[in-house]
Amino acid sequence: MARPVIGISTYQEPARWGVWEMPAALLPAAYPRLVRAAGGLAVLLPPDDTADAAREAVAALDGVVIAGGADVEPARYGESPDPRTGPPARARDAWELALIEAAIDLRVPLLGICRGMQLLNVALGGTLHQHLDGHTGGTGVFGEHPVTPVPGTLYAAAVPEPTVVPTYHHQAVDRLGSGLTASAHAPDGTVEAVELAGHDGLVLGVQWHPETGEDVRVMAALVAAAARHRSAEEAPVV
């Protein structure tokens, strides 16, 4: 059976290679590597500027990953920027919000990583803490801390025990979005995973960066859900 096809969001940044310097659609190589390790086939989703394009892309996929990166623009959740909040990435926010909305509407399994989890929360009407300390190892260095699953959640089914995870973020979920449940916490109470309650597929966000570690279980849960989604889509109508 063919591997489930997992689309991963990318973002436009200036880049240099060879004699060239121009905008490029970028994604750290660790993301597709983790998808492959978990049994999926990774494809990259270059930014587009329409919700229709996002819906068309998602409809062709078995699962979607929203990657980590820049801070979400506070205007998206009705707040003014804190001085420590990074510059807005409006085009990226719009593209990835459209991917999230399409995945939820089309029942395509979805995994948000770090920024991706925060954007999932914002997409469903939630808000963010714009700054907190202690969740990085320093500028450009991943830290680590334990996360504890909430019993009975989808996340706990995938990772049932407290686990030390690689982490790099200074923002986090504040008020949960509509339908979201907190499914893991850090020792300081920070929400470290969220999932969409009552959804018939997997909609999960994690605040850490599984792509930089050795544990594939979170991505494996997405790939397994993607395989189930494909089987349901391919089942004959009787």
C-alpha cells in the first residue's frame, strides 16, 4: 500500500545558493525527515495567496503539517503587539490559516508544530501569551523540558508517559480556541499540546519540536490517521 501523503507548509524567505540570491520557499529538512521516519511520504506546500488554493491542496492530501516559525500577528487574535513579539508574517499567517481551516472542514488529519499549534488555536478563536521565559535553550538553541499528557486524550494515547521534549518558543496558548482541549502540560503549567474534541479525524497541536528529536510517535499518530483517512476516502460507496 502506498504511503500516506503528508503536506508540510513552507514559507517564503530570501535565500542564497550558488550564484543566486532570491526569494525561496523554505522548510528545515528535519520536517520531511520525520514524516519519512514515521512512514509517510512528505510533500512541500509552497505559499499561495488564496483560500481556494489551500483547499485544493489539502483535498489532494492524506494529512497536513503546519510547521514552526515566526510569531503569529497579534491582530489575528485581537491584541496589540507586545514589544517582545516578532515582526508580522502576514502572508504566511493567511496561507497557513487557510490550510488549517481547509483541513478541519475536509476532515483531513492535521498536526501543528510550535507556531502551527499556536495558529491552530488562533484559527479557532483562541488567544496567545505573547511572551514567556524559560522555554528555549538560548538564542538559536533548543532547550528541553518534560511534558505530561492529560489522560484520556488522543495525545496520551500516542505518548502515554511524561516525556522530555526539545523546545524553542517564547509564546504559548492562553485562552483555548473553540472545541480545543489541552492534552499535555509543561511543569510550569504551559499548555504543550491541544486537540480538537469531537473531531472524527486527528487534529493535534504540540508546542515543542518533534522534528529535532528522536521520538516519532506524534508524527506516527498523524501518519496513522492519514492512512485511515485515505482508506475512508477510497472505500466504495454502496
